[in-house]
Amino acid sequence: MRPVVSKVTRWGLVAVLAAVTMVGLWAVGVRAYRGLLVANFTSISPWGLWLSLYIYFIGLSAGSFLISSLVYVFGVKRFEPAGRLALIQAFGCLLIGLMMIAIDLGRPERFYRVITNWNSSSVLAWEVLFYIAYMAVLGVEIWILLRPDFHVLSRKASWRWARKLYGMFAFADPDEDLKRPTPQNSFFLWALAIAGIPLAIGVHGGTGMIFAVVKARPYWYTGLFPILFIISALVSGGALLTFLAAFFLPMEKEKKLPLVKGLARLTAYILLADLSLLAIESFVALYGDVPDHSTPYLMILTGPFWWVFWFVQILGGSVIPLFLILGPGRNRVKWLGVATAMIVVGIVGVRLNIVIPPLQTTWAGGLPAEYHSSLTTMEGYVPSLNEWITSFGLMALGVWGFFLVRKILPLRPVDLEKET
Amino acid sequence: MESDSKKPRWGFLIDLRRCIGCHSCTVACKAENEVPLGVFRCWVKTVEVGRYPRVRRMFLPQLCNNCENPPCVAVCPVEATWKREDGIVVVDPHKCIGCRYCMASCPYGVRYLHPTMNIVEKCHWCVHRVERGLRPACVEACPAGARIFGDLNDPDSGISRMLSLNPIQGLKPDLGTGPQTFYIGMDNRLVEEEETS
């Protein structure tokens, strides 16, 4: 594959990434040692950046899984080359999302209690079951898909230990030739892909439900909320998949354009649906003007962080990418990649605006400003330095993970990879 | 409320006509429950109304409502918080995983994150004192006698008599949480207007 950037730039980027990872891991250590004191949470605003990123990555995961089901359930041939990438991306994003929630928990070492003290009336407890089942389905589905490649690699890989490892994962007789599984010839693949659809919808619709059932925060307390979550998950998942396919999927250039173009268009249409839902929801809230419901919207549109909505979410995350995808960039892989990367970043704004504003504006019962937190006398919540550094560190870990996966897992079937 | 039941069903009443805004309850609670710096289990909101020279200060002491139908209990993923038979909602510090879902779900903002233990805590009407036949620390400390704690199941208890003789208000009754902290003489402005510092 032709390198996207020059060698010097590439090593520069790797150095930056390494620095971010190291500082990030140090900050994770500080967070582990000092507890939640390092975060700027307050009594009325108990959730912040980490939780926003958690729902962001869970959304990325569920969205890319649902797009993979186009290939493995509905047999859309056009997206077939991106199928594996979608599944691997879904798995990776799920892991980053779970790391975000682990760092957000006050006592992460007690996480097992969600199983041992499972509370059937808690949406969050149900969600954990969904995550476990979803992770299992994803893992097995990826394994079934990659098994023939592991088998080939167990004979072809350059190092002995690598051959051994691939052989272990191939789990097959070395002399036997494994058939490449497709939804048509492998019942398991088809069944898992189908089982994954309600799971992925449950995983992210359920994450939306965590918020939607909170009657104390009228901004969240609407039936549209879980649906908005799923739609914006599809947007972010589709956008990340398009971006990764555009820049990192080993493929012939002529074959790549139709794939990337198709994915980008699909993402653009879902983004339009997402924006319509957002418009409906905010119109209802602002027209009704019930203070608890409309104030968060006013805060998003005109509050101190108005630019997150107008610049990150709308201009950079929607208007410019839509223009590029549907207009002048529509036949250029690179432009489509850049446009979808912008959508991926824009959805971060969506997630921040879901979590933080309604927690700033709810009736605090007169808790005076200096009562809000032991650490900050600031009105309201702004993520602390540690929250930012740890978040970037964990995301950088995800990028390393992707590089590693690209090296050791065949993103395209090995025999096809040879052609490029 | 079953009046014939022998078991106690605790309730809390604050008579705002008597409150002088001295914050004794806040201080007593802090001392009794070792509440860390910066967070509170009970506090007093102050609102100034009227225009000079006709002005008045009103006070709204707040604490956990120990709701009849507590949203915090429903959402806890690990059953770390529950409602006891006597109506008090408690948190088990050994079970809480610190996810803070209960804090996001509480319409009254009475839960807080313990800054060093990293778990959620709240007012439990001094359950450790109540179990020994004592009154909550804030009730004991109130110099104006504005805070009344007692058994709602006992028709002769002080709180039952006050509740039957006076018009009663509660916070956010429309949410269906059934707050068990009642108020006498609550003015809408106390809820609607900003705290005056």
C-alpha cells in the first residue's frame, strides 16, 4: 500500500503517540493512587468526561457492529471488504469504552459485584449482561472469520513462535484445508451475526436507556433518547469504519473507491437522520420551555461551551463533512476519509453535550457554589487536567492496539492480500 | 401509612415557621457522621425575598427525603443501597462500586461522593442513633425545635400529631418519589429562587 504520509511525518506521529501514551498511563497511575479526587466531579454533577467517552466508544462499537451485519446478515456485497475491519473495530472500541468506565468507577476493584450482587431493577446492571454477551458474540464471530487465515499463517508466518501461535488459534489439523466461512456456508457465522443485532442495539439503546430512565433529569427523560443513541452510534461507527478503510485497509485503489464511497454515503444519510432527531427533540424542549427540560438546551446552544455544539458538532462534525461527502470530495478516497474523521470527532461533542449540560442545570436544592465540591469552587463542571490526560492516554492505547492488530491479524483474507 | 402496625415507620418533619437559619443541623450532622470537607448530608438554603425595607429571609433545611419510592435504589447496579423496613434508605459502604448512577438519579441532590473512600454516601437520619432509641443528631441540635423525627405508624407520636393538624408540603411531589421528609410552611419561592449567599 502506498504510504499516506512521509516516513519522517510518520515517525513524528508515532513519537507523539508514544509520549501521549506514557503521560496518559502515568496519569492513570495518579488516578488509581489518589482516587476520584483528581476529577472535577461535584455533588450535582457526578458524571463527566470519562462517562461521555464511555458512551462514545460503546456507540462506536455498536455502530460498527451493526454496519458489519449489513455484510454478514443482509449480504451486502459492496461492503464485504470492510466486514472484518468493522468487527475488529467493534471489539476494540468496546474495550476502550470499558476502560473508560473502569477509570470512572470510584471502586473499580469491586466491579465483579455487578454479577454477584446483580440488581434486576437497574438498567446499568442489565447493560453489563449485554456487554458480556456482546463481547462473547463479537469475539467468536471474529475468530470464525479469521480461522482460515490463522491456518494459512500457521504455515507461512516468518517466525516459528508466530507459526505456533497462529496454529493454536487456527485449532485445526495442519494438513487439512479450511474453507473460508461465509454467512451462506457457515451456520455459526450467520447465527452469531444475527444474534449480534439485538445485542448491539441492546448495548447502545440500553446505554441510552441508562439516561432515559432518570426522571430527575428531564433532558434525558424522553423516549426518543435511546433511539437517538442508536442512530448516532451508527453515524460514529460508520464514520470511523470509513476513515479506517480509506487510510488503512490494504486494497487495490480502484476497488477501494466504491467501498469507501458507499460507506461514506451511508454514514452521511444516517447523520442527516440523526440531525433531524436532534432538531425534533430540541424543538419540543424549547417550545415547551419547561425550565428543567429547556435550560440544558439553552446551555448547549448559548452557554459557556456553545462552541462545542456549533463548531465541533454542527460545523466540523456535520456541515463540512456532509458537503465533502455529497459534494466535491465524493470521488476521492482521501477526502472521504478526512470528512468521516471529522464526523468521528464531531460525535465526541454530541456525547459531551448529552452528559454534561443536564447535570449543570438541574435544581441543586440550594447547595451553594462552595458546597458543590471539595476541590473546585468553580460553578459547574469542567474536566480536570487528569481527566483529559488519562482519556487521551487510554485512546492512545487504542491506537496502539489498532497498529498491533493491523500487524498480526489479517484485515483482508490472506490470499486476497497478496494481490495488492 | 398503616396506623395499626407495631413496627416503626420513620418520618421527618421540618417546621419552617420555627427555623432560624442557624446551621446547627449542618454542623451537628458533620460532627456526628464524620462528613468530609466540601460535601454535606444536610444543609440550609437561604433565600431573601421582598424589596428593601420590606425584606425577609427564608430558610429551607434539606436532607435525604428517604423516599417512599426511591429512584436511587432502583438504579443501583449492585444493590448497595436499599430501603429498610422502617423506611430509611441506607448505603452499604462495602458494596458500593462508586458508579454514581444514584447521584445522577436523585432529584434532590442529597447524595455525594466521599472524596477519599470513593463511594457514595447520604443522610440516613442517623440510623445508628435511631436503632439505639436516640434522635438524629440534627434534631438533637436544633435550638428552635424546628426538626421533628418520629414514628409515622404511631398516631400519638409528635410527628404524627403535627402531620394530622397542619398543611404539609414535600419537595418535588410531582415526581412520584414520595418524599418522607415533610415541611410545614414552605413557600414556593424557597424552591424556585436562587440561593442568596
